[in-house]
Amino acid sequence: MTDLTFLPDRTALEAVGLGVRYRRDRALRDCSFRLPAGRVCALVGPNGAGKSTLLALAAGLRRPTEGRLRVLGGEPADPGVRPRVAYLAQDKPLYASFTVADTLRMGRALNPGRWDQAAAERLVHAGNLSPHARVGSLSGGQRTRVALALAFGKRPELLLLDEPMSDLDPLVRHETMAALMTEAAENSTTVVMASHVLAELEGVCDYLLLISGGRVRLAGEVEDLVFAHRLVMGRYEDAGTPREFAAHTIVEARTTGRQLTALIRHDGPVRGHWETAEPSLEELILAHLRAPGAPALITPSAEPRDFSPKAAA
């Protein structure tokens, strides 16, 4: 008998039939996906889609109602898994009365054997923060930098970020994102970042997990997902769907005056007079958010295995 749980594997997160049920509603339902290790994953979706719930599950802060979630090959709350995961919530909880130096000392005390003082100090120093400054006196961007320093000082294999840049102005957001990506690359950290600022994900994230209505709508390598779609544009004055689109899956079609613009999941070239272009990541995400009924697409790298005991047997 082979136990799939302990096979040497480069998987950061893997969910099969994952669901969270509240009394009158569901936060997640039948979510199945796989995130290979070493990726920078954008976790996107509308408000209430279940993004924060998924991150809390992965951090071991709550349990699913149904299905299973594996984190780095084990249960999220396992003593062997938790030290390898860092989680930064939206409110970035820090002790306001602590100085920056106090905060890093606390991180070292709470993470014996794993703490990377150099990595934490790099993030602090890059923001020109005094180690003697009290956290309560810092700006939102400075507190975010301290929170990220605390997370990276833990030297996590998996870093979970819930809207980490939401309170930052564009310049500080850009600088903080650059510092974050540098640290992640140097330490081969897997990053899952929930964000509503789609423009900041382009060129940074190489993996995408889009959740809508509590379900996974898109999952996989950004390059593969973008390649599977085409933006189609052209003059169109007839009613209904152009017959040239019949061989393809239409995600969204919009008409402005006499101009039709559609995002399709193409199956070969689009015939006719249409202009075609590869969508940007932002265009891809927005089209799927506007069309929650479009068929889901899970690329091969994001397809989960069945790691249930029955499958292991």
C-alpha cells in the first residue's frame, strides 16, 4: 500500500471537494485544485467569494465542513506543517506599543530554529524604518512592511497574504511588491496573494486561482490560461451570436454601437473578418468575473489528485 500523503512531492496546496458551510450560506463549495510549490499565485474573486476563508483554512485557523485540504503534504494544523506557513491577514495584526526591533525579537522568540533575522531586517531597512519606532506611530505602508518582515523572518515555505497592499498608495505598493517578490525569489517561497488590485498582479504572479460563487472558475499557470483565450473584435450589426464563434466557447460578448468585443476560449483560428488578440491577465479575469456562468477551466498542472485513504490503498 502506498500512502500518497507522504510521497516526495512539490505541492504547496491541494484541495478535493473542499467546502465551508455556514448556517444559511456557503463560503466555499466543491473546490478542487492543486498549487505546485514555488509559484506566486494570484487568488482573485468578488467580495464574498471565499478567498479569505480559503486562506484561513490553509493557515489552519479553521476547519472545512466538507472535503479535504492538504498544505505542504499534511494537514494545515499539523505541528510539522504550521511552522512552515506564514499568514498575513487583512488587518495586519501587530502590537502598537512594540517598537520595530521589539516586533522582530518577538518573531525570533516565536520561531526558534527557523528565524531569519537578515531577511526580516532587509525588508525593514529597505523602508528606512528606525528600529526604535513604535508600530503605532507608523504609516499604513510602514506597518505593512513590518508585517511582511515578520512573515518572511519566519522563513516560510508557503506565504499566505490576504489583500496585503490594500491600504497603500501606488508608489509604496510598487516598492513593497518589489521587495516582496525579491524575498520570495531568493527563498523559493510559494506565495498565495489575494488581491483586488488586478494591475499589480500582471507580471508578478505566474499562477492564478479565480473563485466565484464559492467555486473555482479558473486555475493554473497564467501563461496557459491566457493562451487558451482570445479577444475577438469587429463590426457586427446582426442579432445573436456570430456564426464564426460556433466552434469556440464564448466567455463574454459585449456590443458597443456596431462594435462587438468577445472573450472566447478558442479551438483553433477564428474565421471571418474578426481581429484577434491575446488578452491581458486583467482582461481575462474581468471577463470571467462578469460572466460567472462561463465554464470553468482547470489546467493540467492545477488538477488535484485524489488523496483520500481509498485512493491511497
